[in-house]
Amino acid sequence: MDCILVTGAASGIGAASARLFQAMCRSGWLSPPALNRWAMGWLSRE
């Protein structure tokens, strides 16, 4: 599921961030596809 995948990526940033991303994803504030694109872009800069 996208929310789980994104939360896993966010956990690399920190537990607090992971919970925040998961909460935003679950609330639908951010769409999973858009969030996945952002996460992939962030990870590719590492």
C-alpha cells in the first residue's frame, strides 16, 4: 500500500516525520501518487 511505502521512506528522516507523513496520507491531505513522486525525488538526491 502506498501509505506504508511512503511511511517506510519517511522513517529514514525520523520517526516523527514518518508519523506525520502517515497521518497526512491517511487523511488524504496528500495523494499517495504525488507523495511517492516527492519521496522518490528526495531519495534520489541522497
